[in-house]
Amino acid sequence: MLVELLKPLDRKLVRDLWAIKGQALAIAVVIGCGVGMYVMSRGMLLSLAETRAAYYERYRFADIIAPVKRAPTGLLDEIGALPGVRRAETRIRAGVILDVPGASAPITGEIQSLPEIPTPHINDIVLRRGRYLDPQHEEQVLALDAFAEAHGLQPGDHIHAILNGTRKRLTITGIVLSPEYIYAISPGEIVPDKKRFGVLWMSRDALAHAFDLDGAFNEAVLLTSAGSNEDALLEQLDTMLKRYGATGAYGRDQMISDQFLVNEINQLETIGRILPPIFLLVATFLLNVVVGRLIDTEREQIGLLKAFGYTDRAVALHYLRMIGVIVILGIFIGVALGTWLGRGLANMYQDFFKFPFLIFRAPAQVYLVAVGVSLLVAVTGTFSSVRRVMRLEPAVAMVPPPPPDYSRSARWLERLSGWIDQPTRMILRHVYRWPRRAAMAVLGIAMSKGLLIGASFSMDAMMYMVDISFNVIDRQDVTVNFFDPRNDRAIQDVLHAPGVMHAEPFRAIPVVLRNGPRTRRESIVGILPGAELSRIVDTGLNPIPVAPQGIVLSDKLAELLKVTPGELLRVEVRTGRRPELDIPVSQVVKTYMGTGAYMDLDYLNRLLKEDTAINGTYLLVDPEQTDALYAELKNTPLVAGVSLQEQAQNAFYETLQDSLGTFVFFNTLFAGLIAVGVVYNNARISLSERARELASLRVLGLTRGEISYILLGELALLTLLALPLGALLGYLLAATLVLSFDTELFRIPLVIAPSTYGYAALVVLLAALGSGLLVRRRIDRLDLIAVLKTRE
Amino acid sequence: MNRADYPAFRAEGLTKVYGSGEATVYALRGVDLEVARGAMVVLLGPSGSGKSTLLNILGGLDSPTSGRVFFDRRELTAFDDRHLTLFRREHVGFVFQFYNLIPSLTARENVALVTEISQNPMSPEKALGLVGLEQRMDHFPAQLSGGEQQRVAIARAIAKQPNVLFCDEPTGALDSQTGIVVLEAIARVNSELDTTTMIITHNAGIAAMADRVLYMADGQIQRSETNPEPCAPEELSW
């Protein structure tokens, strides 16, 4: 045997570790979970941030986009000459309705122009398959990879699109990726739906013909030079482009794909900041308890070693090495787990975020931090125990410790005396005698439950958010956007479309909202005061009619602009006559998605000094006739975009299942491991400390069940005590996570379903039960004869 | 034969073998034994002579490799674990060398631990009275001396009014004066409750208080002596 080659103390180390292998493994796994979670989240964050930076750099992702209604291409030189502009390009970008074979519902998309040179200088594309456009063939397009994949489109396939009211047959020549559509999502939604949002690239000439933009452009894209003042540049662009119908230039912070990407990176950061410390805290506690109690049971051996002449340091080192082996094992587990999870996560991200490449690669410093923190955990957890080893006098250690003194019991406990049997009294006195130990166990178990709730509640919250958003606020089945504002007779046309049961008009106008230095580029949506479909709700989620005057802001927008009802807000309209108005904030309403602003439709039209005009309508549709309606909408020239509520909702649920489901699964696993680690370790140590006591009781005639009750009853008690505390910790963790998920894109309400509390409690109870059964097997094998002879 | 005439224990050809091959150890080599009801038996012998193994088998803690044991008229060696537990619970009291009290229970509660699960127990107070600890009933083990702890252990063992009391080196951890107090308690239980009592000891001095002394060596009973005039514990000395 290999053990034979070692020095005696090292042999003891190997055999001692083998004897506590279950406990050592449980601690190592908890450390491993913490390290793994850190390596995964931190590594993924850095991989994602680095990939994003490299992708943007290599494919020259625009810093600024300046949309206009129509401006002459000659303006490009003037734009390029603005201070801080490194490079500028013009393009045409427009909304489009796509009709793909096999998809009955119309698909909303975007189409944009490609210059004739093979690739644009700004917002370059990555050709995955097929070839670039041939300028001689106007019907050729390139399609976004995610969309093509979702519909099984290949180079050479044909699709139909309604370009500016005209239905055209297009040929896909290539499949591409773009840094502008890493997260390909239709505006106003919060999860990408590859099937329902398509992006096409077409030759500049062909697109200019289709949209009557020959010699003109409707969007300028810019790269800025390092150190330039973006705000100043945006102002200058707006001023310059005002007469061309500018709706307001914006930077990357308002480009939706990047917004989501940054949001994801922030979430990873939050997870990396909150979850690993919880695991490592539990690991610290476990090390503290296990090593501390192990050393107590080895007291005499320590005294003996010292009596033989081993120095304090040598003996302490022996235990340090035992701790070291456990921690190093934990680090190995963590690094392997983290790398494995990271790779899995990178694969999952590839489904949401379309990068040309995304490799999970945690840099060395991530691993170094993980190792450093784990060692810190080891030191913190075991410092006091190891110091005790150093200080133990050999003579003292070799005398058996007197029986622990239970005489200072709690009075309330003694008052119960008449009511409880001796085994129960033993449990209560034991807990009371070592309150810190009991508290630590309770805290450890509670943490695992809290973690479960913190991980699972997001599902409840998301479901709630979707329910409110789709069933209370936006109850329409279909939203139809028109190309240009129409008079309200358009609504009569739509009402005659098949299956339409109810229609409510709206008008959305681009605006810039200002309150002092705070500026937001938003849309104001004019709605009917008696709206039944798309409604606004107060903070209590009760639908309220839109105020007849003033502007209504979503709570998030009011927060961003720092305005409260009654205050004036500067509204710069970026369409039509472009009035600039000071309008009072009349209401602040609750929203979970986006940063909406609303007005009474008539009031909006009066402000614009226009006759009643609408640019879209919400529809309630007979589900039996949706196909007929879709067919009609695909062929209605004035329709610029269609969004289907049910499909958006389904996409949301699917995404939730895929991404959050995986997250919840792993957290359940990890939290379960913590619970097992804590309960099992406590039970095992209690057993080794009390084996003699329990065996004596067996000799006295108590059954296995009766002595199991004494040992496991205490654990059951601690587990039960931990349940309410765990619920509280879970609530606090959820509240912390909710804060970090409060973004412009969406907010998660602090909603925890009773079933989530129940589920977390169940997992903890099962973990405790499993640990109990493992220990119960050992209780059954207690050596009764040994107790008659041995001292301790 | 009426019930009282049956011996408390009867063992036939008990052997106990540990290990196999070269490592085979014979702890018992064919022991035949009868122990009369109410007797006070002392087992004497050096370490490894088999006395603890014999006691463990009679007490239902261990089973022989071959041979049979009868308690009353029932064959113990045919019992499974559950029945052995019941046997210990109802009929046997144990006193250990190192007391093995539950530190989280007071003297009274340590005794109550056993009386709670017995069918015909005396009260914990009475049991503690028998060993002279009326004044110390609400003390925890940590507050009691070694001799007091051992007397609590005896009270705990006899409170269920067992048929048999097994004591394995009951005075081994005590000085002689304290040891005698403990032996007095055992003798009193034996005479007042008519409990069959078996005491293992290294200490030949204790043999004088027994009705019968068994000398064990090499896994066999070498010699059995009957003592017609056992002396009182206070007359012992070692």
C-alpha cells in the first residue's frame, strides 16, 4: 500500500481523511459550488464583455445612429466634418412585413441597405453562408442568421416582403450576423423571438427605389473618435438634421441589442457578487464546525502526540494539511464545475446572443481569486480550532474531559419538564447547551432554503410580470402599425378585416423629453380615455383612464427624468411641425416593461395642431379567424408592422423555461447540496460525539428508533427552526436581486409564490431526510460492546 | 418443576470465535453454566479470559458462534435483534465501568429515561434512594463525583426491577472507599429485590461478597466456587 511509504503522522492524515470522507466531500462540494459559481459568472461576464468589445471593434459597430425622414446623401460630408466624428455613413433602414413559407402570421422585420462595396465601413456584417449581394439583381437580400435558422431558410430560398406597401419576392443569397443584432428583438419586447423578427439587407439602390429615397438616406451611422463628447455631438446632429425630419440621434445606450447585452452582463455581475459569497460563507461555517468538533474528539491524541515530543507547530500543521486537502479538493471541484457550467452557459447564450464566436474563457485572475478566497475561507473557518490545537497542554489533553455541564439550563426549559419525556429533554438541553453550534446549523440550513427561494422566485416574478403586462395592461391580440399617420377612418377599414371584434386606435410620436439636464428619447403613445385593450394602470395595478390633459409617464421614466405629477416637462416633438412644449405630468403609471409615455389621443392631436390622426390600432381578434386576418394584413399596403400578443407571450414563456429553468435547476441542485452538506455534517459529528452515549442507551434497552430520535430529532428540530428563517432570507435575497434587475428594459416585481416557499421547504426537508437516513444507517451499526469497555 | 426452580440462565457449549485463519481467536471454548435465581455471581479472570464475552452473550449484546443460552425457559440464542432489545429492555440492567450517564440529564432524569420505557418500574426517586442518593437527584453528572455517578448508573439499571443485573468492572474507575459504597448498593439491590447479579472484576477481593465465584481463563470456566457465607461489602478491602 502507498500509505506504508508515508511518515506515521501522514498515515494518520490519510486514514483520518478517509474516515471522514463523507463529511470532507460534503464540505469540498459546498466550496466547489461557491468557486464554480464564481468562475462561471465572472468568467462568463469577462468572456461576454471581451467578445462584445472585440466584435464591435472588428465589425465597427456604430457609436451613434441618427434617424431622419429623408435627407440628401450630399449631407454626409457635413456630418463627417462634425467634431468628434471618426467616420460617418448613410443608409436606409425601414420596417417591413415578411411573409415566409410555412408561417401563417405576418412577421415584422427590418430591412436595411448595404453599400455597393462588399462590406459597409460601419456596422459591418459577418457572412456565415452564401454570398454577398450582386448589385445587378435588385431582388437579392441577405438574411439575419437567427431568423433564417428559425425558418430553415437557406441561400437560394425565396421569401415575400411588403416594402413600402408593395409586395415583393426576394431571393436570399447569404446568411449573415451583425453586431447591431446580437440580440435580435422587436422593439417593445423583452425576449428575442427568432421566428417573429427578421432582418434583411438589400442593395442600396434597390431599397432606395422601393422607398423613394434615391439620392437620399434616412439614417446616418457614426463612429466617434476617442475622447469625443457624445452628448454635444448628439445635440449638433439633431440641430443639423432637424429640417430633414430627425427624430433624435442616439448612442449605444439606446441601441436595443446592446442594451440587452449590457443588461445580461450586469446580471452576471450581480449573480457573481451575491451567490458565491453565500456558498463560501456556508463552507466557512461547515469547516468551523467540522474541524472544531473533530479536534475536540481528538483531544487525547493531540495530547499524546505532544507528550511524545511533536511540537505545537507540527501538530497544528497536521490539521492544517487535513483542512488543506479538503479545500484543494473543493477548489478542483469548483474549477471543473465552473468551467463546465461556463461552457454550457456560453452555448446557451449562443442561442440568444448571436456572436460570430463566443468562447467561455475565464482568465487566470478569476481562478486566482477563487483560490485566494477559498484559502481565506479555510483560514477564517478553522483559525480558532487550529489555535486551540496549538494551545492544548499535553497533560490536560490526556485527561478525559469531564462530562459537559448541563446544569445551567434555561428556566423555560425546566418548566416544560413535566410535559416532555427524557429523550426530548436531551434534545432540548443539547441545543441549549451549544447555542452557537445550533444557531450555525440553523443558519446554514436557512441559507440553503434562502438560496432556493432567491433562485426560483424569478420565475414567479416573471410570470406575474407577464400576466400583468399581457392580461391587465396590454390585452390586445394584435397591434398593427401603419406607415404614416392616417385619419381615424382607417380604423373602420381595419374593423372590416376578418375576425376583428374590436379595434382601438393609437398614435405614437417620437419625442425628446427634458427635465433640466435629464433627457430621454422616447415615444408618446396617444390612447383613448376609455381604452379597453391597451390600458394604463396605477401603482395598485388598477386600470385607470388616461388623464384628459398632460403627459402620463411610466414609473421608471418618471424616475429617470426625476419628475413627479404636477411638474412641467419639456416635450420636443420630433415629427410634423416639431413643436416644443412644456406639458405638466398628469399621472405616473405602473409598468414592468420599457419606459412608456402616454397621452389622451385627442389632447395629443390638439397639441400637434393636427386633425385626428392615428398611426396604429390595437385589435381584439376572433381566434377562429386569425389565419384569415393574418393573410389580409400581409397584403394590406398601409401596414408597416404587426405584433401578435399571444406569440410574444409564448416566446416569453419558452425563453423563461429554457434559460431560467436551467438556472433554477442548477440552483436547486446547489442549494440541495448545501442543505445536505450542513445537515449531514451535523448529524455525522453529533453521532461521533455521542456514539457512546447512544450505544449505552441501546444496551439499556432503547430501540434503534428511540436512539435515532435523540440524534435525528435534534436535526429535525434545527431544520424546522431553519424553515421560517430560510423563508426570510429568501425574501431578502429576492429583494436584493429585484433591485439589481430594475432596468430601463424591464423590472421584476418582488413576487414570491407560496408554492416557491413550499418547494424550497420541501427540497430542504428532503435533503435533511436523506442525510438523516444516511446517518441512521450508521446508528444501526453502533458497536454496543465497545461502550462497555472504552472510556471515550 | 415450578418457575422458581428454573435457573436464571443456562448456557450449553458456548463458543465464540473471532476472525479466521491464522488470526482466529477463541474467546469462549465450550462454556456450560447455570446461574441460579437471585444469586450474586462474581466472574474473576485475567484480561482476555472470556469473561466479558460471556457476560455480553448472557446480556443479549452478542451472540455465540455455537452453543445455546436460555433465559428462564426461553432460548436467547434464537432471538433476533428486535427481541434481544426487548429482552434487555424488560429484564436486564447494565452497569458500566465508566458509568455512561447521559450528561444532559439529571440523576433523576437519567433513571427516568429507563423507567419511561419499562413495564413495571419503581419510581426514579425510590431507585436513587436505594443507592443513597436522595439528596443528589437533581444534579447533573458533571456535578457528581465518580462514585455518585456510578451509583446513579446502578439506580438506572435497577429501577426497571430487572431480573438480572450485569456489572462490568463497576469499581474499576473508583478508589476502594468509593468502590465499597458502590458495591453496597449492588448488594442491597441483590438482596432486597432478589435480582440475579453478575459482576465482572479483576479484583479478587470482591469475590468474598459473592454466593458463587467463577474463575475464567482461556475461554473456559476453570473453577466454580460456592461461598456459603458471603461477607458484607463493608468488610471487604483491597
